Amino acid sequence: MLSTIRTAVRSVGHEDELSLVGHLDELRTRLIASLVVIGVAFGFCFWQNNRLLHIIDRPLAHQTQAQVRAGHGPLGATYAVAQSARDIAVQLGSVVGVLEEPGQHQQPEAQAKLQRVARSLERDVGRLSVPPEGDKPVTLGIGEPFTTTVTISLVFALILALPFVLYQAYAFLMPALHPHERRHIRPLVMSIPFLFVAGVLFGYFVVLPAAVHFFQNFNSDQFNVLVQANQYYKFAATTLLAMGLLFQVPVGIVAITRAGFVTPQRLRKNRRYAVVACGVVAAVLPGDVVTLLLETVPLYLLFELGVLFASVADRRARARARAVEMSLGADTVG
């Protein structure tokens, strides 16, 4: 196993010659190393599954508790009954307090009973004063808590292991490029994990709360809304992964410009279409007008960042081409 990891970390040089069997053996080694790292990350995430579930439940908890406080749904009705019982207990406590006053001249036995009732009412008021429940999704199947926990642990494991997996793909493909090509493409490849993490964070703090708020409040007075754990976690994972992929826009722009499909100059001339495209993507995502703007602006900034990187890469490529032409011209003259 250690030899497999060492082989996976080592990169094959451009000048090294490998047979087809050698390439397949290297691919197998890197796949095994990636699976090992994913397995270790999965074990860590499964060990910390309570914290992970708490993190991913937070957007749902905030919105659900707001609905419960408003009395919506079966949990809201239960909370309203509990608050009514608390008010009654508080009023009874006030009555008992009046009866316990020295001026009432209660018998010792009655005084002792009133004190016990007062303590009991105080405990009841404390239990009924807890915040509203509903901060966790519900499960309907006997195995759903286990399968859902495994799924969430696997999703977080893939996110944690992504840099290493991308490095393995990079190390396997890069020997086909010349050293100077490798130097220019390395920053592009290294930016993929950081952009992915930025997209996931943006999805968690902006898109997911807006989506939960939209869906939880849509015709909520016509339904008894109970969020099922399996569906909520799939929705949350899909949203976060989609935002992580959307944040790869700069990498995609640089890739298509380097491939010659479009030039940076043409992209700059068609900025208005990019604004429309970003607005359409943001409109597809759930939310209100405010979240629409919050989602459109970062997407457009990513487009501009990609155009900037593509322009820099294009200028460098032109400068290298001119340097090569001048060098060839000097050799010809010589």
C-alpha cells in the first residue's frame, strides 16, 4: 500500500517512455490511491457525522423554526398548544403566589401543598419555554437514518478528497505535455479545487438558505409541511455540488479560449449576453429578487475573471510565438 501511495505521488516525466501496460498500471495505481484517500476521508466524515448533519441542517432549522413560531404545520400547531399551556401555567403560578402570601392565613398543610404546586408549575413553565422544535428533518423508513448518514458522509468525503483526486488526474495527463505547456496549465488546474470550495461555500451561505426559504413558504398555508431527511439532503447536496461546478466558469473560459473555439476579445464584445446568461442561471435557482441579484453578480464576476485570465494567457502565448519567430529568423539569417 505504501508503494502504491509513493507511486501515486510521483509524477512521470515527459521524457519517460511507458508502454501501454505501463500506462494502465500507472492509471490503476492512481485510481487505487484516490480510492484509499476517499476511504480515509469517508471514515473521518462518518466519525464526525453528527457535526456534518448539524452543519447541513442549519439552513433548514432556521426556516423551519420560523414557521413553527408562526404556527404553520403540525409542528406549529403543537408549539402553539405548548405556548398556551405555558401561559396557563404562568397564570396558575401567579394565583398560587397570591394564595401563599402571609396575609391569606393558610393552614400549614395547605401552605405545604401550595409550595409543592408552585415548584411543579415552575418546572412545567421551564419545560414549556424551550425553543420550537422542527430543526431536524424527519425520517420515514427504518433504515433511512443510517443510509442518509452514509450518503452525507460520502458527499463530504468526496469534497475533502477532491484536491488529491484532481492531482492524480493532473499527474496522469500532464506527462503528455511539454514542460513549458505544463508550467502554463498548472495554475489553471490548481485553481479548480479552490473555485469548487468557493462555490460550495457560496451555495451553503446564499443559495441553499434562499432555496429552503422559497420552497418552505410556497403555498405553506395549504400544506402540512414536514421535510423528509432523504429528500432534503439530496437537494442540499445537489445544490452545493451544482454551485461548485458553476464556479468553474473561469477554468472553462480559459480552456475554450486556449482550444481556439473563441477569443477573449470576442468574449469581451459579447458581455451583454454573459449578463443575460448569468441572470437566467440565477433565475432558475430558487429565491426572491434579492437572492437573484446576489447570485447574478458573483456569476458575472466569475465570467469577467475568466476573460481576464484568458486575455493574460493569450498575450503570453502571442509573446512566446513572436519570440520563437524572432529566434527562427535569427537562426535563418545566421
